[in-house]
Amino acid sequence: MRTAVNVAVQKYYGKRLESSGDLQTGAASCGSSCRPAPRSVTEALSEVHPEVTKRFFGCGLPFPAKLEGCRVLDLGSGSGRDCYAFSKLVGPNGHVTGIDMTQELITAARQYVQYHQDKFGYKEPNVTFVQGYMENLNEAGIGIEHSLSNCVICLCADKRAVLQQAYNVLKEGGELYFSDMFASKIIPDHMKQDAVLWGEGMGGSLFWPDLISLAHSMGFSSPHLISASHIVVYNSELKAKAGDISYASGTYRLFKLPRSPAMSNATVTYKGTLAEFPDQLDFDSSHCFKKDVAVQVNGEMAAVLQSSRFSSDFKIQMLDKQESKSETTPEYCHLNPFLLADKLGSSVKQCSKTSK
């Protein structure tokens, strides 16, 4: 599984980068959402050991609601920041597995297992770190309810393999909830050969529409865009190399639907049963469910709500009308992270440092 790209990324993140401040871009500053993070998430992040947070290289906040008791897999767990935050969110009856190919980061993350176990008051640790490749998740086990990733898929050459593996380990109704860097155009081959561009995520960023086709080819639902931020390149050398390609941080969620689900429109009503969201649940940037307010949704959204861990939080009434092919093939402008970032007016500056 070890490729030339793997070796370059391992060297970049294992040997070269000591902290997020060493990154040549400001992607790690993109951890903002179009909505304030729930208190449970901010509290969990605040309790992560400072040395773990110091080596955080993510570009978003991939923290969905209703995680207590879940089995979670972090794809490209790095220093373990998100894993340890999830450790608190899933509680003592849940479990978090972090997988990363870089030995230095796995070793660093393992040093703080006991610290966080004591911090959260658990009798047993609920976090495991495994050295391995996202393209081969045999080590992670089968039956994960939730997979996350934070600005790591852009570092992988074979994104199809990563998404396929993520799909394979998820239970039916489970989701992949991830933040990543996306490009406004297809990245040309010469940029993919640049070690710094690739290490910074710029050389391997996916052209955002390709995520939709990849997700569908795996069997995932259509992506749901949660939040987005522009990544503005100020470093003159990197900006010149990127040319007219723009970058954005986008957070998406993809669900593993039942095979051949019934695609019927439905009327759904949020019950207000999630403690942190008593009045409304913001499912993504396009769907806001208010308590006790009936909303008509398309067949795929109905299937997502029926098959996922949110099924008990909604009253779902299927309608007699079956969706036509045209109705199940919507336009995807609402999934464009650049348009959402424009709407939110959320620009994140990159570092102006030159390459070391």
C-alpha cells in the first residue's frame, strides 16, 4: 500500500511539520462553521491536551450531533485531536479508533491516552490508535457507525479507494462526516508532482463536483454540505504555482443507505429530542428542521432519516407518490463550497511565510 505519495506525506508531516504554524497555508484556520459549534464540542476540544492540539493540521470541525455510544473511526487521525474530542462525545460506552500512516504522529498521539482517560473520568480508555493506510482499513474492523476525516483525503492519491474503504466499514445508516480542501478546477498533473503543494493539500485537492460522482459510485447518498470557508493564498510562491485555481474548505456528510431503498417523498417532523437542539436541528446548510413543524423532503433525505441514528428523532410519514428519475437527480449548486463560502462571507487568510 505504501506509495511515493505516502512516503512524501509521511516525511512532510512526520519530520518537517512540528506544529500547525509550520503549514504554508492557513487551512488549519478554517475550523469555523456557518453556525456556532455546540457547547459539548467546544468543551471537548478545550479539554484536549495542548501538545496534541499544537500538532493539529485539520481544516474544519467534523463533529455531528448524537454521538453518545457510537463507534467512531478517524481517517488520518494525526496527533489525535479530533479522536480525543470524540472520546468525550461518545462517552464511556462508545469507542474511537484513529488510523494514520505516519508513525511519528501515532506515537505522539498514544502518549496522551491515559491523560484523557483520567481527564474524562473513564475506568477504561475508549481510544485506540492504529498505524495503517486509509486505502486499506482491515485493521479498523467492521461495524463503525461514524467515520470522520479532517483535511486528509486531499493528501491521498487514490481518493476512490479511500471512499470505498470508508463505505465498506460503515454500518447501514452510518455516515462519513468530513472536512477537506477542495479546488475550483481539476488539478493539473504538474502540480501533483510538487512535494510542497501536495503536502499542503493544494496539489491533491479534489475538484468539488467530482466528490458527488465518487460518492454515488460508492453507493453513498448525495453529499450534504455543512459549512465552507475560502482559503486565500497570500504566499506569492504558492499563489504563482496555483495560478487561477481557488481553494475552499468544505465539510460534508455522506450516508450509507440501504441497498435499493424506497425512494418516496415524505413529510418529516423533528421531535426536538436532541438535548443540544431542542428547538431546531440544522442537518446541513440546506435543511433546517424546526421542532413540531412538518416539512416535505425528497426520497433520498427520507431514506437518510429513516436508516440513520436520527430515525427516532423524527416522525416520518411516507407519501404515496414515488419519485421519478428526474426528481431523484437534483441540481447540485447547493453543494458548491465556494458558493456557500461566498454566502457566508467567510474568508480565511493563509500564512505569508515562504517555504522552508
